[in-house]
Amino acid sequence: MPTSLLGWLRYRNSHRVLGTVKNVTVSLSDGKWFVSIQTEREVAQPLPQSTTAVGIDMGIARFATLSDGTFHAPLNSFKQHEMALRCAQQAMSRKMKFSSNWKRAKARVQRIHARIGNARRDYLHKATTAISKNHALVCIEDLQVRNMSRSAAGTTEQPGKQVRAKSGLNKAILDQGWFEFRRQLDYKLAWNGGYLIAVPPRNTSRTCPCCGHVSADSRLTQARFRCVGCGFEENADVVGAINVLRAGHARFACEVSDAVRSPAAGTHRSGSGAAQCRAWVP
């Protein structure tokens, strides 16, 4: 493989290169060299392998709960290696900077970080591949991970409350890889001819899927939901996933009808330009 700066390089061809090569990137990670080849080619419009739709509720106790009742247990890759990483970082801090011992200690820290990232990516790829192949429409919560994991330390004038508990929650949120999960689902569903719909997460775990009553009192515990209006009981994460699916169905119906409706049909639009639609999908 020819490169502009390093000349010809030998590499292990682990994947067949299809199409016209547009860009080649050589990178170094954890002492190993990698090559990324970007190509361009025409592909036929894929057809979904399944016709089912599913809603997904993201969480920490359960990484992803599907509206059909199945769920993916969390991997918690960082939590599994946290103690080893802390010991390695402390050992590196005791070494003289840039000495041979310091470089070896730094390499150990980098290996642990790489192990954490590799395990998380492998877990996410397996989960998203299974979901994208088995469902044509996937509805998820439009979670703002950056805002959810914001520090609660506050300022000197206005110090935060329960900083340690919030720090642990932030660490658990970032350990899940929710954004990467959504990114992988997005392009894998497109490859398979499916669709990904993101809906606002507000009240998805407080709304009864049976009668539509919204109340925080219906959430008995982190895991149990019992509607104060009709008495419906179910796992709280499953309830959230069902409500996400219904909201996704409604939004998908709005987008499809708005796309096929002619401008003369009198589509009402809000000031932001978004089509207004109300729908309840049983």
C-alpha cells in the first residue's frame, strides 16, 4: 500500500476493499498500527430482513430494554477494569516522568484503556447488529448524554449538592456508551433498509401504556410500575420501551404523511417549521 509520507507499507488485508479508494488513514493506537481505507461505490437500495418494530428504553441497571420484554444486561466495561486502571495510574504517578519505568507504566495504562474500549465496542456491535437485523423500525429515546452527565460540583459561590452520588451516576452513564449505541444502530439500520426514530424521553417511564395516565406516583421503584389510574403493572423499563415505540410510530406516521402530502393539501406548520401531528397507536 503506497502512502505519501511513509512510502510503501505492508499490511494484513483483513477485509476486502470494495469500490474506488478515496482516502487512506494510518493511525497508531496502544502501540499498534492500523489502516483505515475509505472507498466509494454504488449499492442497491436494501430491503429490510424483518417487518417488526421495537421501542428501546436505555438505562443503567438494564442497558437496553425492548418493548417485546427482552433486554440486554449492561457490560460495565470501565467498572470491571476500574481498580486495575487506578492502580496502574498510581504506579505511573510515582515514576520519574519520561524515564524508562515511567514509559512502561504509561504503556500499561494505555493497554487497560484500550481493553476497556475494545470490550465496550465489541459489546455494542453485537447488540446493534442483532437489533438491526431483527427489526425494520427501531424507536429510541433522544437522550442528551452530555447534559445528563454534566458535573454537579457547581461553583464556589453556589456549590453543588450530592456531588459524589452524581459523579458515580455520571461515570455509570458514560460507561454504557449510549451515543455510540445510537450511532451504530443508525448506520446499520440504513444498511439493512430499516429506520431509526428518536423521540423525546419525557414521561416515557411515567405514562401508563394501558390508559395513558401520567403520574410519577405510578413508578413504585426503579424497576416496578403500577398505574395509579387503572392498576396496570409491568416492569418500568418495559413500560418506557412501549411508550417509546408508540411515540416513534406517531412520529414516523407524521414524517411519512408529510412526505407524500402535496403542498396544496394545507399542511399546518409551527413557527419552527415542524409538522404538527397527534396520534395514538395501540
